Amino acid sequence: MQTMKVALDIGHLYKRSNPGDKGALYKGIYEADFVFNYVRKAYQLLEGENGIEVYMSDPLKGILVGDYYERRRWVNERFGENDLYLQCHLNSGNGNYALVMCVLGFDYDEKVNRVRPVVPDELVEIERLYGQVLAMNTQKFLGLQVRDFDEVKDFVWSLKRGERGYDIVKQFKCPAFVYEPCFIDNTYHFENLRSGVWVEAIAKAIWKSCIEIRDRISYNG
């Protein structure tokens, strides 16, 4: 049986030891603290599923750790074009939507000053399918409008190298996304995260998306 591999990477994992990678902080709680909770729950939901092999950031096991370039190298050595990488975050800026940003298959071409595809069209189509499924389930489980992932490609790729971490989530062999399901500094979102209601909901959105993606690309054959 072919297996779909899923990487759930905790953004700002080294928030306490690396001053340059702290992420958002609101009411004394770091973004990565909530992210760890929803990633761990999603990992637990996916761990027993047939046809899925799931990984989450784990410094003790050396999985998805180091800087973001090392994490990409870890994924590219093990994953194929039908697998999935999620760099998991929470947004900040007191918005009221979710954000799913695709990061595979496009690069910034300085000569023409625009984004251009750098992989075969069929891989871009796989990524588009994955993004649509993630967006649909995030909206379903959290009740938030999802910012269309295609609309933010220019924003992602026009950033300078390393700025806010977006530059490094490209050149993956598999569909790869920055996933920001809600805002830590929106009071309503924060209270739902702190109560655990949205930790559970985000985890279920990830779990349901992975199940549907697995079934759509026929991993049982």
C-alpha cells in the first residue's frame, strides 16, 4: 500500500531561545504554544489512520527541527510529490479570517520582477487541490472566511530572502503551505483557542483535509 506522508511543522518552535524567531505574543501566550497544542492534536488524530504516515516537529527525535532550511531538507529527503508539508502558525494583526498560503512551484524571477512557475503544471495542480481542501475544511470547522491561497502568491514571493520566514517555504518536492487558521490577537479567536474549542477544531480541519486528500489521490491502490 502506498502511504501519504504528512509533515506538521510548528512555526517559531525555538521562540524562547532564538530572539529572531519568537512569533506573535498576546496576553503572555506565544503563538507557538497554541500551535503546539493544535499540531499535537492533529498528529494524534492522524496517527492511527491507514495510508497516512504523519510527522510533527520533535527536537528529541530530530524531526523537523533546526532552521527552516534544514526542515525543508529533511522533508525533501523523505517526501514525494503527493505528500504534504504544513508550516503551522497563527496570524496576528487582529483580523477575522483564515489564511492558507501555497509555497510550492513558484519562485520570484528578479529579471522580470514577477512570480513564475518553476515545476511542471501537474504538480501545481496537485498543490491547488490540496489548498482547496484545506481551505474548505478550515472554513467548515472554524466558520471563518479563508483568504484564497492563490491571491497571496505575489505577496509571499516578493518578500526579501528570509523575511518573516516566507522565503524559505519554497522548493519543496511536495505541496507545501503556510497555514494560519486564525488570529491570536483577535479576542474572540484567542478565547476560543485558550478554551481549547478551536484547538480541537483546527486539528479536525487538518485531519479531515488529510483524509480527503488521501482518498482523492487513491493511496490505497
